[in-house]
Amino acid sequence: MIDNSPLNPTRLEELQKVYRDGLLDDTLPFWLNHAIDREHGGYTAALGRKGNVLDTDKGIWIQGRFAWMLGELYNNVEKRQEWLELANHGIQFLEKHGFDPEDGRMWFHVTQKGEPLRKRRYAFSESFAAIAYGELAKATQNDEFKTKAEKLFNNFISHNLNPKGVQPKFTDTRPTRGIGFPMITINTAQELRESIQLEVADEWIDKSIETIEKFHLKPDLKCVMETVGEKGEIINHFDGRTLNPGHAIEGAWFILNEGKYRQDSQLIKMGCEMLDWMWDRGWDREYGGILYFVDLNGGPVQEYWHDMKFWWPHNETIIATLLAYSLTQDEKYAQWHRDVHDWSYQHFHDREHGEWYGYLHRDGRISVDLKGNLWKGPFHYPRMQLVCWKLVEELLTQKMD
């Protein structure tokens, strides 16, 4: 009998090679060959199409993200000494240059040598550094790394709940809450639960999922809101109506992943609903791919890059659709995965020089051919490749059985 599923065994075997070989033979070599700063430490992410350095400044969260990625590979793929050494290379740069000695908070943007340039209001540098220290703690059994991972997680939580020493972006005339903090809390706690058995992980995951469900999920509108009022109310202004489908879909797969871990059908249902709603709003029916911003009511969006195609929403949607299929066996998700995977690899992947372009026009034309900057580095794409490689392996095993 012919298996006509968009994710039949033949297709899965092809995908296994795309994700595994693409990660190990394409993406990782691109960054290892071009991003390691042997002279000043850390990683340089602002790279051109061929890996040429476009800007020597360094993003602090890039240091944490790449150190985490390398530690994750060392702990869960193969114990290659090079990966461990280069993960530690990033951690050492963070140790020397990542923290403001006056308040202990982390910088966001530093020079090549690590001199501070700016700090942001939020504490996401801390969240990514925390998971990097967690992987190093697991790899080396170093209690110091574990303690630092726990401290950084606590700093991330406390700063977001009670910011100190920062000037708010807005006045308190119209208070809001965003989905970013609870979302990243879920994933950070999941990673630290796995690497250092963080004791408070489940507590913070529960709180964060409850926050998202209570304030950001709108079943009546079939929507995941990016920004809402303090009580979850819709803010009928540009910022309040602006949706970020890729961000919501990323949150969906974090919740699906938690449902898988706990074997919790309600969490799986919630994650699938989030994916369903935001695929419907975000998938570009004219050109394909995921739109960056859309309006809640289908109206104009204020941000001029709203209809561009960024790399990372496609990474997150590829994961989410594959994970949803693996948990439900619903062929809808298999087809969505095929759609977003094929569109993404056709338009983002640079077959000549490796890695993905970061920014496309709506119709898939390349907007700029750089491979990295302060926002794009070795994180979303290689994480997608690793997660999907392992999911495909699980699906192949299931289909063989």
C-alpha cells in the first residue's frame, strides 16, 4: 500500500539528511569557520554571505546562544572536544565582559574587545546566558557553572517582574503586558530542568503557561495576542492590534513540548490551537511563507517591514508543525510542515556558501545577503535543525514499528 502522507517514510528519510547533515556539514562549519574570535574571545556574528566580517561589535545574547548550542551538541549529539572548548570560549568572554559590575546585569552590545556599548531594558541576555551555563555545568559537572545558571535564571525572572535601574519605554498611562517574558521563561526553565535539574523549573513553567492562557489566548478571536492590557484586554491601537505569528508559533511549540514531556493532552491541545490560529493568520496565501506582522482585524500594520519574511519565524514554524504532527498524527500538520519547510529551504538557504539568509522580501527575493548581525546568529536555525532531526528520528522509529 502506497503511503501518500506528506510525511511518509521516504520523505522522513530525506528530511533526516536535510536536518542532520545540514546542521553538521553546513550550518555549524559556517559559524565555526568564521565566527570564532581567537584574538579577543567570544563570537563575532555580523557576517556577510561568505562569512566575511561586516562588523566587529558583539551581541552578548549571541555569546550565550552559541555557547548553549555548542554545549547542547556536546551533551546530546557527540562529545566532541572542539564543541566543548568553543562553548567555554564563549562563556569566558561572558565572564570577562558580559556583566555590568555596578548592578550585576548583563550588557546587550559590546565592542570587539568587550567594552560596553549598551544595555537594554529587558533581561533576555540573562536567559540565554543561563542556559549556556547550564549546558556547561552538565558537560563538565562543574558546580560553579550550575550556581551561575541558577543565579542568572533568578536574575532574569526578578528583573522582568520588578525592573530596577531602567527607564520605562512608555509612561504608565496605558499599562501593557507582552507574551515574550512568559514564553522565554517556559523555554529557559525547560532547558535548565534538563541540564541542571532546576528545582523551580516546573513552578515557573506552570505560572508562565497560566499567564499566556489567561491573558494572551483569545479563543473567541482565534488569536494569540502579542501585547494586551494588564487584565488581558484588547488595546485598540496599532501596537495592541499588531500580531507576530512567528513569535506565537514559537510559544506554541514550547507548550507542545511541555505537553509531550508531561504526557498532558490539555497542553498539547492548547499548543495545537495556538498553532492553528496563528498559521491561519500568518501564512501568506499569495506568496507562501510566514508574514512578520499582521493586524488583529486584518487592517494595515504600522511597521513598514510587516510583510517581509524573516528567517526565525520559519524556523519556529517548521519545528511547531513537525512536533504537532508527531503528537497528533493529524495530516494537516504534515502538510503544513511540508509547505513551510519547502518554501523556507527554497528561499532562505544559500546552497553555495551555507547557512540561511536572514531577510527576504514578501515574494521571497533576498532583501540583504548577510548571514548574521546583533539579532541573527547561530541559534534559531541550528536549533531547528537539531530539534527536527531528533523528531524525524522518532517518527521513523514509530513508522517502522
